[in-house]
Amino acid sequence: MNTIKKIVLTGGPGGGKTKAIKRLIPELEKCGCKVFPVFEAADAVIKDGVSRDESDYEFQKAIYKKQVNDESQAYYNAIMTEGNIGVVICDRGLNDAKVYLNDEDYLKFKEELKINDIVLRDFYDAVFHLDSTSNSDAAEYTREGIRIEDETSAQALNERSLRAWCGNPHYRFIPVCDNFEEKLSILLKEIKAFLGIPKPLEIERKFLIEYPDTDYLLTLPCSKVEISQSYISSPTGNSRLRKRGANGSYLYVQTNKKQISDTVREEVEMQITEDNYNTMLSINKMMGTLKGTIEKDRYCLMYGGVYYEIDIFPFWKKQAYLEVEFLSENDEVVIPDFIKVIKEVTSDPSYKNSSLCNNIPEESI
């Protein structure tokens, strides 16, 4: 197996997650992927004899343990199967316990099961939030199967889901549409773009903005992430080593990029271990191929169905970056009204993160 990606479909009740997975399997297999689905654990847990009359805490604990087993088996199957891209696609992820438990119970849940919600959130390569039909007039919300939530409860869970998963490196919002086929089409485009089908492209625009009100940001579906990025040059091309996380919990990623245009790059990412990360940093520093390292705080914001990344640097007090990724270079840019843009810097090489390692432009305001 050359590549294995683990993705989650999440969101409030009535988003169409289970139906979507069943439809995605043949579509992705047409593209040459090997798909390993992990279906919703709640239904299986109930069939195994766990009653919903028990406390939410015990019910979510049973779901979590079932999910761990099912996801581990699916990942093992992916490793053992030959192919170009293996996709483990999960109907909800392990971090969804945070959605269904109150804050006090979730703290107890983490302590008992010895888990870290930052690791659970970022453990998946990508997360796709399918907006609940309870959150829109475009489709009727109905209770089906084991769903017991009324419309108001479903809306609250949808919002909690947005907050729980904000901060994942690749988080996308799939809106309610006039019909499910349209919604599925958007989801399929997003997943194929993430998987690099037909090519692993990053289409991104970057803006210099006035320093944002970070306290206000954190009242929204938004998470603060600590990032350290190191840039490496070699005869075969440039790469980036990233340490990403918060509160002492980090993931490590190596990224190889090839510039195609000002807004489009070919990008391939791979998670690595902490030991590999430290070893690669040491070797490249010794060889003189380490161009520099930059530290920043990233505020990952889901707003209006768009995932914004706002980067705060220690050397600027009045300005920051806003980055937005798109499926197409022609997609419209919509900036939240509480974000004040100074200028677009997508095409300005002096504002690339790799350039900031060694040469910091003066503040524009």
C-alpha cells in the first residue's frame, strides 16, 4: 500500500453520513481507491445489547470502544491490501464523544479512558462536516433509525460538532442542499481534492489582515493550534517539517511542495514520528540544508461554511495572516466582516512563511 488516508464524516443528526458512505464507496473505487468503511458504532452497540436507557456516559463509552476496534481493524485491512490509495472512511470519529457528553462528563471520560481530545481530533487526515438538515430550510429534518433527537437538540449537536472538530488540519463543511445528490456531489469533490485525485493540488489565497480579536474568535467554532515549521532545501526540491498541536500534544508532518502558479501548488503530506522529525531536523541542520524555522499560533475558524486559518506571529503586534483554501482558482473569496484585510499577499514571495524565517517585512499599519 503506497498511501493510506483516514477520514471522518461527522456533523449533527440528519446530515446523511451513513447514506453518503454507502454511495462514496463505489465512486472512490472508480478512481482507483481501496475503501475500508467504518460504519456508525451506535447502531451496532445497541444490537449488541447496550441499552440507550443507560447513562449517556456509559453509552458513549461503549461506542468509543467499539469504534477503536472497528477503526483499528479497517486500518489493518488497508495496510494488508495492495493498491495506490487506501481510504479508511469513518461514520463519525472518536472525537464525537465530545459532542454527545456534557463538559463535566467528557472530562471524566478522558481521564478514565486516558485519551487526549487534541490527538483524537488531529489523528484523522481529514474531517468533513455534513450539515444537519435541522440547521436549514432547504431540507426537512426527520427522525430515522436510532435517531431520537428533536430538531432543537439536533441543531445544538450540530453546533457542538463544529466546535469539537475545529482545528483538524483539513476540515471542510458540506452544506445542506436542495437535494441529497447535490450534497453528495460537493462531498465527493472535496474528498477527491483531498486525496489528490487527479493531482494533489493546494489552491490557496493569503491575506495580510489587521491583528484580530482572538478572544472573540474563540467564542466561535474556532481552535488555537501551536505550529513550528522548518524549511529544508535539497537538490530534489524543497520540503517542510511541521510540529502541530497544543498543550503538549503534537503531531509531526513532512510536506513536499512544487509550485505550479501563484495560487496553486502540488502538495504531498505524510505523518512522521517525533523521533523522525527530530532526526531530520538535526541532520539537515548539520548539512546546512535547514533554511530556517518559524513559530506561530494558528486560529482555525469555521465560519459561514468556510474554514479559515489565521496565523499570529510573535514578531508582529498589529497584523496577521489569513489563509483560505479552495477547490478551484475561480472560487469566490468571502471574508468575515470582523476580519479587516490590509492587502492580498498570495503572489508576494516576501510574505511566504519560508521567507519570514530570515527576513521579516515591517508592519503595514
